[in-house]
Amino acid sequence: MKNKLYFAILGIGVAAIAVVILLYSQQSKNGNLDAFARCLADKSVAMYGADWCLRCQNEKKAFGDSFRFVPYVECPDDPQKCLAAGINGYPTWIFPDGDKLEGEQGLEKLSLLSGCALPNNKK
């Protein structure tokens, strides 16, 4: 009887630890770049792209859920805006001074060029 109780308590403890780890990793994955993405938005750094573009998908994945804060223009949905901005390829990042970066840039390069800090675990 004692062994059954011991294993039941041990099982509950292991399950509780697994849930805590899962919740922590999900929170870390989904929200750790919010400040970085908001900083890009505050500085009017915008990404122009298309959903079918693999490099665009890579850039979005790098931000995780925090990408929702990044100013983004879906060019197939708003072609006039993209033509007016002089978009020649996807993704294109446009900075407030008019500088354009075409192609996949990565978080570190965006951080360096924008002055927006990445969290310590992303450097």
C-alpha cells in the first residue's frame, strides 16, 4: 500500500513539474520579443512581404507571437502601398530614414540597425 501511495504522489509531482516547464517554455517562446517588436514599431520600422514567401515566413517565425507588434504590409493584399514604397522583393524592411533592406535579415541585424535591444537570451 505504501508503494502505491508513493508512486501516486511521485507521479503527481512529475506531472506538476512537466506542466510548469511547458507553461514556462510556451510563455518564453511566445512573448520574449514583445519589447523588441514594439520598439521596431515605435521607430516606424516596417516589413513588407507575402504569406507565400518562405523568407518572410522565416522572419515571422523568428519573432514568434511577438510578430503581431511589427508593422507589416501584406503586399498581395495592398499592392498599391507596396508599389508606392518601391518594394522589389520580399521581405523588405523599410526604416524611417528610407533605408531598405531586401531579403531575410534576422533578429540580430534588425537589432543592430534599428537600435532596438534584443533580450539577453536572443543575442
